[in-house]
Amino acid sequence: MKKNKSHAAALFAAALAALTVFGAAPAGALNLYYGDIHSHTSFSDGEGIPEEAFDYARTTGKADFWTVSDHLEQLDKRQDLLEGAAPVDEFEHTMKVADEKDDPGKFAAFAGFEWATDVSQGHINVLNAKSIPSVNKTYRLKQFYKWIYDNPDAMMGFNHPAEPDGFRFNNFELVPAIARQVFFCAVTRERDIPYFYNSLDAGWWLAPSGHQDNHSRNWGTHPNGNFTGVYAEELTRESIIEAFRARRFFATNDRASKIMLTGNGQPMGARLTAESATLEIDVANGGGAKISTVSLIGNGGETLEKWTPGSAEFKVSASRAASTGKTLWFVVFAEFDNGRYIMSAPIWLRSEAGI
């Protein structure tokens, strides 16, 4: 059912009130870190144990940060043997191991979980939660959203939205009460990209994240090459979480690449209130690949401008005007001649005239 304009305006206002200010840190004061927020162990449907995952991701995968996020329905406070050792509460053990493996300034370790009980509505990853909910009490998407709302420090996002068919999170219907806590949409494969655009059109304030979604002992070395690149002030849990809250991160399947999009001097993730935005685009690949195309994408997934650099580095400026009564979003998508890609977080632009 289509909603009328007044209802849409009310949703926008409510969501705006629920959100924190994004993009507050100047781009020049930030460092770039690579890692992942979605991987599994034998505590659900993967291999190994959390100790292995964090150690491998750090030493072999060369990740700056890593998250173990086993499936909720397989963690639900049941007691399992830890490969022949004494029984443990799996989520509590994962949190304990993350605390032990966390090394401020060198490696950030996170414990999370993946909600997937109502499979018709998709899979959701959760970070920064100190406990897990009851599977029976959060079986439906609406129930799970309520749990997120009741746990305001918890952060969540939409996993692999294009696979399998039908995983659409109630068609990305905006829930303003939890908008501040919903921070990513996974872009694990190119077929996920249209759904990321759909989520932005629905009104969510999200950035794209690259997930390896490991189910084997290849944390950080998965063949898909996916990483999330985060611009943070320092390599600590607190700083990475701040960057997630600011939507200051990007998705790529080429670790040698990087991207920055700024709007009126504010880094990607920023929500601007102005009559126009000067967008500065900076894409680079340090692994030998050349940049084939750089596209500026806007509402509806429309390609607004496109460039064909053919070089390892590319910088360009673009100006876009605001639209009265409508919030605009801008994303940069770049492809490399090795078949890999990178996608920025959005810049949002809203006219001073408002809605």
C-alpha cells in the first residue's frame, strides 16, 4: 500500500529525531582500517572455535578488526562441548575470547551474532550487544526489532539481501524507532547492490559493508575477498563503533583499494542540510589494478555521472543541488580492471526548506 506524503514526512521526521549526528569527524583526521563484521565458527554452522578465528584473522588474514557472529538459533544459551573441553555458554565464551584477543592500537575483536529465525524475512547481524535474545521470543522480524529497540547499545544490519530470493526485511520498511541502530546493508556480491539502493530509498541511514561470511577456517582469506573499510580515529573498539554509528565505512572485494566521498567537507556518512553539495570523490587501488569506471549513483539507483579513468588513482568533484521536500542520497561505485569493485557510504542532502 502506498503511503501519502504527510505520512512519509512524519516518518522522516521521526527517523531524523532518532538518529545521532553522523560524519562529525573531519576526513583528514581519520585512519583507514580493514576487517569484517560477519563470520562463523563451529558454534553454529562454521568450522573452528572463536580463538582460532580471531588469531587467524589477525595473523594470516591481516585484518585490523574482526567479528565472530554465529547464528542465534544455534547459540540460544545451550551448552555445547568446546572441542572436547568443559561445556560452555557459547555466546558468553565468544565475548570472553573477544575481550582476550582485543589489542587496542593493533587489533579490535568483536563478538556478535546472526539472527535468522524468520528466514522469509532475511538474516541480520548484531554487534555491540551484551546478551542474546530468546529465539522463541524474537522469532518474527517485528519481535526482533522490538528487542533491538529495548537494547539501545545494540547495532544491526541487513545480511546478503539478494540471497536467497525473498530475503527482503519486510521490503525494507522503515522503522524510525530503531533507525539509529541499523547501520549497514551487506554488499557481498554485486547482485546485492540494487537492494542496498532500495534500503536507502526506503529511508534507512545505512552504509555498505563487505562480508566474507566465513564458514571455513579462512577468516580474512576467503576467496570472495570481501572487506569493510572503516575510517576511524584509532584502532580501538570504541573508535570502530563510533565510525559504524557515523556510517563512515565502505565495502570492497579488493583489499588493495580505498575510497573516500565527502560532501561540503564532511566525510561519507554525513547528513547535510544545505541547498547544494560539493562532492569530492577519491578512489585508489594500490595493488596494480586500474580503475575502469567510477559512477556517482543517486536515488532510485540512477547513475548521475560516470567517469572512465583507466588509472590507479582518480579524484574528481561534482556538484549537486538539493530538492525541496526530498532527501537525496549519493553513493560512489567504482570498478577495477581485475573484476573487483568498491562502494562508498552515502552522503545525504536535505534542503534547508525541509519537508
